[in-house]
Amino acid sequence: MTADIETLRKILIQTKVIAVVGLSANWWRPSFFAAKYMQDHGYRIIPVNPNYEEILGERCYPSLEDIPKDIEVDMVDLFQRSEMTPPLARSAAAIGAKVLWLQLGVRNDEAAGLAVAGGLDVVMDRCVKIEHGRLLGGLNLFGVTTKVISAKRPKWLVY
């Protein structure tokens, strides 16, 4: 299981393609918000949800196994209940993913063990969007990454 800062940073830097299982087409859902953020930061998002044809301009697949073999998935990001994750961990290993990422509130030691046995790094109970912003400079609101932090509100900011 991985959770240290350097490993998280390495995962986020090396990842290019993220299969998001349970991605919703509804903009107000956390899965959509996180996937859109990652897509806006240069990652290719592969939606996995049998209820949709397309999300975020990408074809949606009903399962991980349905993703074409020519798409090399680096990370499988799970927006699923904890009890649903073991078979998805097996699928992530079967498609050759390198990382199994379980979102905030999602923990399953069996799934983690299956993923590790399949050669994957595992991140549990963390949000990929939050970690990207925290570790790779996506937290730029009000000067957090400009190295200029002030108690004064910027004049250009509209309230």
C-alpha cells in the first residue's frame, strides 16, 4: 500500500491515462468533478460506466475489460463502494494497469492485496484530484503556488 508523499508524487507524474470506474456524466457528482480536473491537467480519462455512451468527450466502456488493448491504462481510479472493489482490483491487474486508486472513504484490504499481488501500487482513501493539487501545484487559488501568500485579497478577484 502506498501513501507517502514521494510515492504519490511519482504515481501522479508517471500516470498519463486514468480509467475512472463509476464516472458519472452529471457535473455535480464528485467523480465527474475529479475526472474533469484531471483531464484539464493533461491526463487522458477513460470513463468506465455501463450507463453512458460518452463522458467528457471520451467513449465510455461498460467494464475495464472492454477498454481496447491499444489504450494503455496507467491508473484505475475507483468511485465504487468498498465491497465492490475486489473484482475491480482483479480487472485492473488483468488489463495491465500500474496503480489501483480507491477514492476518499473507500478502503478494502482484500482489493489492495489482490492488486499488490497483481503488481500494482495501491492508494486507498484518497482523492486523486486533491492529491494532484496538493503535490503538483494545482492549488493556485489566491497565490498558494505563486510563493506569494498574503492576508490581503487581490484586487483582480471578483466577489
